[in-house]
Amino acid sequence: MKNEVIKGSCEHCGFAYKGIIIPGADGDFPNIKCPNCHQETHNFDEASIVDERDKVEHYDLDYKENLY
């Protein structure tokens, strides 16, 4: 499995973040915790998909980078 660049916005606090998900030894990706409120978030996708959606919806979010 390869690393994935992701972007998301926490469904709990709305914090926008981006980072690289690194698969564990078993090949599964870890659960994502928001870097701001530290709650588990499921609101993320591949960065390229988010970038395309942002172009259409005219978002200009300032993402904080993290490594998961």
C-alpha cells in the first residue's frame, strides 16, 4: 500500500487539515484524529478530490499540515 495525501474538515469543530496517511504494518490506514480537537474524524478524502471540489465550490481553506 502507498501513502495517501488527504484533506478534510473535522465534523466536530470544523478545523481544516491536510496530511499524509501512512499505512500500518498490517496495511490498514490508521484512524484520523483532528489536530485541533483530537476527536476521531471521518470527514476526509484524497487531496486531489478535495482540490477539484474546492475549485467548483470556491473554497479557500487554510489547511494545517499533519502526518498520520
